Amino acid sequence: MKHRKVFDIIVSSCVMVAIWGSASLCAHADNTMTDVTATLTTDNRQVGKNDSLGTIIYPKLEKVMANNVVNGQITRRTDTFEVTYSGQLGIGSAYAFKAVYSAVLNPSTIKAGSQDLLAQLGVASNSTNTLNLDGVTATSVLSSSIGNGTGWYLGFNVMEQNQVNGNRVGIAQMPTPVQYPLTPTIDNDPISDSSTVITGKGTFAGDTVSSDASSATAKVGKDLTYQLTVGTGLSGKSNVTVTENSGSTYDTPGTATATVKPAAVLTISSVTPNVQLVPDDVATLTTQSDSDVINWLVKVAGITAIDENTGTSDDITFSSDAADLGTKISQLAADGTLTVPIYATKAGVKSTPVNVTISKSAGSLSFGSVSKNVAFKSTEVPVSETLIPTTDNWDVAIEDTRENGSPWSVYATASKMQSADHELAGNVVYVDGTERTVMTNNSVLIKSGTRQNNTSTNQITSDWSATKGIFLDAQPGVYADSYQGTVDWSLQDTATN
């Protein structure tokens, strides 16, 4: 039965060590171990200048794994080999092993890897000239990557008794390492032409990233990310290309290209850019934040915006360079104006402004709803004076946007009720409990008051009842007929005398 012994040397820091130690390069693209056995050529020999080891017995390479491999080929970035052997390593009977290291070597250099195999196999120094390597796997982490040299071998650095320097023993020759192709990426594709920074990932830490958008460069960080500041370099471009370069012959410079999309093209308009504030508006806006004032102005001024690239208003917001708007509105004189530029914004793009012009007014007083047709109940000819009510409720309201406390008065005058042939024996009257006032050809105060609690609508007839409101006062002897007349309503912005 064969027993497999694995000797892995793992070094996490980015340092260089002595020849028999091991190290790893700084963060790089791919430490995945890939089978490269088929690319090696068996070539058993002592490599370079060596002392005699007598007759050498060479083991066989069963499997070789390597990192930073591209398309199955060892690259100039390869710095780790995992070698599995079978058979024996032996030297002449006149010699004994002092130390044996799995190594990568050429006629002039030993790029050391594993620890002493004698120690790992439990073999005493100078006790044997033969090692059984069946199933043994040694991981060689080199002091530096293979680089662009040629004539590299996988084999051993063998030190026999009484020797200070080792003997290079090769068992398989490597192909010439190829350059590692750098493969940078760009995070966003497409990327907005308003972007001032390109971000992405590089292949190796410390590499330099540049672009065709500006002369700026950036370094790939330990986490392999980069941030390349290009300022306004993307404006007007249809695409952008970044290039990663290691500055050495180890790598083939790589590029990545992203489409540059136009920034939003915003069109803004206003239906009513001149906004007149009534006292309630001023009182409310004085306490609002700038953003709240802007949102209110957008609504009342009918401001809309679209992105010409998408034909929609999606993700569009509104802003202004103006500040402290509440205070400025509160200080606005009655005959003064305030201009507020409002912009549409999207993804960092700002439209040309719509200028909203604000002015203050004292507000207004006017009728709201007023009943157009009201009928009195049909009644038999009375034998005594009779008050006839209406069949429908009266609806009279005023709209008041002036300052709180502003006075108002509502008056009404009725015409004489007439038919085609007769004049009504009686009058239209205003009744309030026991009080009765003739309205026929007489202006009567119906209701008065002042504006209260920022309420703009006041229902004048809301409290009318069976004992309050407009009635027809019919006298005895009235002719039976159909009579008509009018009520003329009058609204004044003064208190009653």
C-alpha cells in the first residue's frame, strides 16, 4: 500500500524570505491550482555547475499543479507548485543525503520551495542515499515568481554530507513561461457621462490603471479595487476604455471598455410662473423649510419636467439655489416681488431654471355659492296675514382669503313679487325669531362678521330654520296666481354701521 504525505507551506504575508523559506506575492488575481503536468518534458539531469553525486536515481513526476496559470500554461506570475512524486530519489553509494529540497531551478538560480524532505519523511541526516517518494506531495512557494527566464526545471536541491552548497537535480523541464494577461473590469456599464470617477477591479495589487478619458492614473489596491478620477473627461464620449499595466514584462497589459450613456436631458416648464400669495399662504410658508416651500411652489406654479432621453419624469426632483425662503416671504412688501429659480435634477444633472415670481396680495372677498332658484310653497289664499316658507333650503356662502379679523357684511334686497296680471299683496321678508324685516325694495343686513381661524368659506345660511330666513309675507285678499321676483345679494368688506 502506498502512503501519501503532503507538505504544504502556507505564507499569508507579503514578504521575501531566505532561499530555503517560502513566501507569496502580494494579492493577485488567481491562486487556483491548475494541472500543468502535460506541459512539462521529462529531462533527468544535473542542472548547471554541480558536485558529483555519483549515479542518480530519478523519481517520476505523477502530477504538477501550479497557480496563476492561463489556458493551461505556466505564466511569469506563477510562484507556487504542488508536485506529487512516485518512485525513488537516490545518489551514489559513496554519498549520503544531508538535506533534500523540492525546488524550481535553472543553471544559475534556485527558486526554493519546500522544506527539507528528509525531515518531513523522518529520515536522519547523512543516514541514507535513497528516498522513497511514492505518493509524496511537496508544495513549493517560491521566493519570487518565475518571471521571464527560460530553462526552468522542476527537481531538487540536494545537499550531501560534507557539502555546503547544494546540487541542482532536474527531473522535468518547464516550457517558457508566458505573460499573464491582465483583466481589469469597470463596475458600471453603461456609465453616466456625468460621472467623475471610474471604479472597478484590477488583476494585481499595485498595478497602474489609466483611461482614455483623462491623463489621471490610479493604483490597484490590496483588495484589487481601484478608483480612477477622470473629472469631466466622460462628457461627450460614447465609450471609455481603462488600461491596466503592471510596469513589468510579467504581464500583458489589459483593457476594459464601458459604454458611456448621456446624462439626463431635462426639460422643465411652468403653467403659472407668477404666484400671488394670500395672507394664509404667507402665514403657512413662513414656518416651512426651504424644501417644503419649493415643493409648494412646484405644485401651485404647475411645474413639470421630463427627461428627453427616457420621455418620463421618473427620478426627477426639484431644487433651488435660493435659501431661507420662509423668512424672505414673510418680509416681502405688499408691492414687492421675490423670484425663486427652480431646477429639475436627476442623477446629478440640473436643468435650466424656471423662475417663479412671488408677490403678496391682501386676499379677496367674494360670493361662493348662491342659490339661483328658490320656490315658496304653494298655499291657499290666506284669510289672514301668513308667512310662507320656501320649499328648498337657501345656499349662500362667501369666500374670504383676507387676513384674520377682516370684516364683512352680507345684505339682500327683494323685488316686488308679480304675476302676469297681478302684484302680490304682501312682501318678501327676513325673519329672525320674532323680528321681521321687509326686504321688498329694501336692503336688509342678513349677516356680518370677521374672518376667523384661516377659514376661507363661510356659509351664510347654515343656521336658517323654520324661524329664521327669507319668507313670503302674504296678506289676505291676495289673488290666486303664480308670482315671481328676485333677491339681490350684496357683499361688503366693511363692518356694519
